[in-house]
Amino acid sequence: MKTRAITAFFFTIVMLGSVFLGTYVFTAFYLILSILSLFEFYKLIKNSGIRPHRNIGLVAGALIFLMAAGLHYLRYDVKYLLLCIPLIFSVFITELYKKNKIPFANISYTFVGFVYVTFPFCFFHALGFLNHWNEYNFHFPLAFLLMLWANDTGAYMFGVKYGKRKLFERHSPKKSWEGFFGGMLTSALVAYGLSFLFKETTPTVWVGMAVLIASFGTLGDLVESMLKRSLDTKDSGGLLPGHGGLLDRFDGLLLAAPVVYAYLYLILY
């Protein structure tokens, strides 16, 4: 518990620093985070005997993130994102020169890495530019993180105190419906409080954001548990002592970030 608490403290400081220290730090930090998380995903999959195209995947993942981020800095035409396609689809050609009994499993998991890891980090990064396309604002990314942490904390506290009905025992035996709704309530209260500080939208929209984060953040946790159980693995990695790997820490963000971005974009525009 001591190791877990120390890691959580420094992890929180680093995460908050990445949001507060300006646009370039924000972009660089989440670029690195997306690459490390993708590396962790491919390493995890490799333990099952499948061989995703790690090197091509990491280069393509970095390029996807940089080009998505570049939209906010350089304001170039979205059509230039199509330049990623030759690199991404080169995995098919590379697989031709490998002697493997399950070539399309290797190809498939390479692409799954982009969908599961890279794209969600792109959407989270885009939250920082949601109000003004080429101007960074930390309000939405910070609010997202605070609501996500509030949900995790509330779910744990309510689950320990009142948890009786299992939420999804097959994938996560400790989660309960009481914890789920307790986390959602805690997240919604944080959202309502933030609505007095951040005036980008109404309190109702902020609370709606919290409900989505609680719902899809929990589903993200369950999906990552399903992935680890299918691979008979306890943790996705060991980068964060007491917490496991990056995917263990960002499992909620991976499903929630794209949904929250779509929700806010549709409302604000």
C-alpha cells in the first residue's frame, strides 16, 4: 500500500503538470504516453504467441498522433491524414515475408493497437483544443481527469462500504453496482463543482460528461480486465510500482475519451 500510495502521488503530480504546463508539454507528454502504452499492448499480446508488427505499429502510432495533433498547430487540410495509410497498411506486405501460421492474427492485433490505444489518446489530446481549434485550453482535459479519478475513488469507497450486487463478476469480481453508481455520483458532484469554475458550457453538460466518463470508464476497466484474463496476465506491465502498467492506469480513458469528445463536439458545435 505504501508503494502504491507513493506511485499514485507522483503519478498525479505528473499528470496535472502535463495539463498545466502548456500546449507543447501537453502534446509531447501524451505522444510519449501513447507510444509507451502501445508498446505495452504489443508486448502483452506477444505473450500469447501472436506476433503483432511492433516496430511498424509504433512508428505508425506516433505518426497518427503527431498528424492528429498537427491539425491544431498547423491547421492543414484533414486530407493529409491519408498519408498515414501507406505506412499502416505496410503490415500486410511485411507479413508476406514472415513464416507464421496465423498471419492475419498478427496483422489484426497490430490494427487493434491503433484502435484501442492510439486513437483514444488522440481524442483526449483533442479535448485541449475543443474550444478554439488552434488554441490550447486545459479546462476540458483537466476536468476529464478529475472526473475520472473521482469516479474511481467513489466507486472504491461505495463498493467497500455498500457493495453487494456484482456488476460483472466474470471479468471483475470486486466491482459492484453500488460502487458503480457511487462513483458516478462522486464524478457528477465534481463536475457540478467545476461548472462554477469553467464557463465553457452549462452545469448540465458538465454533469452529462461525468455520467459518460463513469459509464465508459468502468466499461474500459472491464474491457482491459477481459484482455488480461484472455491472456492469463495479472498486470499489463510493471512501469508503475503497485499499480501495474500504463494500460492498467488508463483503461478508463481509452474507452471514455472518444465518447466524451464526440459528446462535447456535438453539443458545442
